[in-house]
Amino acid sequence: MPPSRQEGIAIGSEPYACIGSIARGDVYRASLTTGSGRVVVEGLGPEHPVIGLKTDAWGRLFLCGGVSGEIRIADLRTGRITRTFTVGTDATMVNDVILTPDAAWFTDSFEPRLYKLPLGRRGEPGDRIITVPLSGDWVQGTAITANGITTTPDGRALLVVNSFADGGGLMRVDPRTGVARAVDLGPIRLPNGDGLLLLGHTLYAVQQRQNAIDVLRVDDAGTKGTAITRITDPENFRVPTTAAVYGDRIYLPNARFDVAEPTPETDYDVVSVERSLAAGRPGCHTARRVSLHTSLDGVGGYL
């Protein structure tokens, strides 16, 4: 089986993680305790990857289709893909997603725009995608620029990684207009910024190629961020990309982008760190590994 090339992770109210496959577009659901699980959404093949993903309270999965330009909605209970939208142009890469009370917001890594999918009162997706061009301080690079996305602590705006502008940082985006303003992060730069996880006013910014998580304290409006600590683990971090939380731990999939040509024997795992490390001092902290294995004889290529 081909390797998974895992990238995104989503965790709901139960101790299970959904992990997306870049290689085939599968979604694998694994126990956070044992790592055992199975493919719950079968992918459509190499031309239909899954990058970022989120799950809602009604059992829907919102899937980012990368360079396919697709936004897919899947039913976690049945495994069926229920809706597919195609956005952007041939240059589009739908990378990450955040859910707000009234919309799902998606980043495009190669074009200066966000995509908004309106949601109903019970999270049901609307019938069309709204394209929101980015302006203001937004600077588009020649490679991956927009990446992770979350909301500001007050919920009034969006925070988006811009890995190009001023050496890499965050932009605060007005969801009504698309006007972006650079967030004051002081000396902190996010040139390898990937997934974002906001817990209260604490923002975890995964710097994948640096094998690190920069932890910031963000003000209510999301205009300023102050460094709290940096979490690293040279032994267990193997290019982690995104983050999700369950209980007192934060879980990150190791994407293994350090392996140029993965094989079916390339191992993938999820690592976790304690949330309390955000209050600690910078340095190297020990992560806990959860190896992924499936009872379906390697369906999806996770081993």
C-alpha cells in the first residue's frame, strides 16, 4: 500500500483522532490511547488528497482537498462524502479550515484568498462557497503562504499564518472585508508556521520544519501576541504539522516530510504534549508517542 503522508488532525468530544491522508485522501480514525483504528472515509485517490480537517458536533468532517481545489464534507458515521465544492483556479491549494458558529473558513496557500462556507444553525453546510480576497497588509509569496487558520480570542476576526510577509507571521483578517493586518508578535517569526490551535488566549503555532511549537499569549482582539515558550522534542517531533486538543494534552501528527520518498514501511505516529507546558520555560520537553496501526490490513497505507 502507498504511504499515508498524514498531515491534518481533528479531535471531537471523544478520545479519538481523525487523521487525513495526503497520498490517497483517506481519513483514519485512531484511539488516542492505543493508536488502533480504521479508515472511516475512503479516499478518492492521489489526485484528491486531504490536508487540513475539522469535525463538528453533528459528526461532519470538513476536508481540505489541497491542490485538487476541493472542499469536501463527509459523514463520520457512514463514511460517505456528502458534499463536494471546487474552488479557486489551477493554482489553488486548499490547506486548512476552522469552524465558527456560522461558517467554515478555508485557506488557500497559493492564492491570496479565503473561502467561506456558510453554516446553518445545526452546522449544515450551505449551497455555495463565498470567495473572500485578501488585501491590506497581506503579501503573497511565490510558494506556500497562507497556512493555518483560527479565530481571534474575541471571535470577531480570523488569524491566518502568512509564512512569507516580514519573515513569516500572523495576519488578523476581517471576515467581512478580507482586509488583513499584521499581528504584532515582537521578535517571533513563523517562516514554517503551519497549524494553529487557540485555547482561550493561548495560541499554539506549529513550526513544522523546525520541529517546534511556539506558544503565544494573544490579546482579545488578536492584534498582538507575546511569546510564552517554545516546545521542542528532537527525539519525538518528526515534522509535526497541525495540532488538536483532548483533555490536558495537545496531539500533533508527525507528517514525516523529512522522508523524501516514503515507502509502505515508513512509520507514522501522533505525538502529544501537556497543555501545562505552555506555562513553562523554553526548551526541550518530552512528548508522548501514539503509533498508528489499523485492523484493516493496512488499508489507507498507514503502515
